[in-house]
Amino acid sequence: FFTGGSDGIINSWDRILRKRIRQFPKYPTGISALAIDPQGSFIAIASSYSFDEGEKDHPPESIFIRKLDDSDIKSKSK
């Protein structure tokens, strides 16, 4: 599974081993939504400012589509 937060960072996790598999590069603003296609080949990432630091200039809202590799979703050790 994947998690994303207001820090703009996404992590993929191994739920069995309870370990992080990978940390993705930081996105310009916080992660507001994540979705994976049914085949598990792509992840859609919505990045937007959440106003947790009040009203200020910020990058525009964006949607990113990223192709997932085995290294993004499979643990190295079991």
C-alpha cells in the first residue's frame, strides 16, 4: 500500500513485513489523494496545498501519473 502526506512525500509499504519499501521524491505540495490502477501498473497522485501554513503563495494543484516498477512495490527481502 501507499501513503502520502502534507509533506509531499509518498511511501510504499510491505504490509506483511511492516517495512517501508520505497520513499518517492518529494512533490511540490502536499499529497491530497492517491489511486492505483486495477493492474497495479500506475499510480495517480494529486498534489495540492492544504493551507496548513495559512494563506500564502504556493504551486498550483497538479495531478501526476507515475508508472510503477517492481522495485516500487516489492520488498527486497522476505
